[in-house]
Amino acid sequence: LKQVFNKDKTFRQKREFEPGTQRFELHKRAQASLNSGMDLKAAVQLPSGEDQNDWVAVHVVDFFNRINLIYGTICEFCTERTCPVMSGGPKYEYRWQDDLKYKKPTALPAPQYMNILMDWIEVQINNESIFPTSVGKCKEE
């Protein structure tokens, strides 16, 4: 199991919410509702009086953390040799484009695609103009 959970290779640092902040309280509420076995629609419904942007941010970060954990448990089985294409079954192939290094949609082996994707998501989550950590300071559209 040690090789499955090699944090330097597969896991990224889990994003945490600062205790005592409104986002931390929203996170606790979201966790409680998701762990209670209740209806998923009710679990993600915006609590009364809460900011929608903060609620969405909490769920995005939680989703990222869960996907990161799941991917970390399977990544040793999906190598560039065993997964030469990032696909969603036989009908769909995912290609990466970021307008920096990959200016055109580019086919990549699944592990490379996932690493680039997880890095990209982490950059977005850490971007204060997209996900401000101070409550009430939302990006203006």
C-alpha cells in the first residue's frame, strides 16, 4: 500500500478551510449534510442567508479533494503504457488545450492529462481573484 499512497507522486496537499471562518463553518455544514445519508439535492442546496459564491467555492474545493483522493488510489494502475489515451470509454477522447504549452487540443496519455488537469484546477482554486479566501470579496463579472 505504501506505493499506492506515495504522496509525493499521487497526492496533492488537501485544501483546508481556516477554522473560525465562515467558509470553515459552511464546510462543516456541507460535510454533515453529505454524511447524513440525506437527499443529495437537499445536501447541496444553498443554506438560508449564506452567500452563493462561498457555498459553491466550498463544494468545488471538497470535490477537488475527493477526486484527488480517488485518483491517488487508482493512478498506479493507469500508466502511460496501460492508458495511452485519456478517454471516457470507446466513444470519447479527451484532449488538453491550455493556450500556453498546448495551443491546440492535444492527445495525451491519461496519467499526463490527469496531472496537468489537477495542477490546473489547483491553480484555479488558489487564485484569489476566482476563489477569494476572504468572505465577501467576490470577483466582479
